[in-house]
Amino acid sequence: MKYFILTKYKYTRGYEHDMPANERCKNGFDDLEQAKQAVAALKHLNHRPDMVSFIIVQETTDTRTAV
């Protein structure tokens, strides 16, 4: 299974999700520990922690339901 990181932007009228521009984040991680380390690095590099957060999502074989 793969783990992906999404960037969650907080706006006045709600939230928006996007993938970080880093190529490694777009390809996903095979290990949850690697994904957690990447989130820690992204948090360290983030210049607006009050408006941006990061979440880890897991790839599933069933595309009809989200976790």
C-alpha cells in the first residue's frame, strides 16, 4: 500500500486540499514511517503554519469510499 501526503489549506470560507509540489510526495511512500518523516520536513519548511497543515492518506483498492 502507498501513503500520500495532502496539503490542507485553511481559508475563511472553508478548506482546500492539494498535493505538495515535491516529486517524492506525488509518487507516494511505501512506508508509513517515511510519510511521517516527510510531513515533519514539510512542517519545518512551511512558512504559514497557521493556514496550512498536512495529512497522510492511505491508498485503498476500493475507490468508492474514503477513510
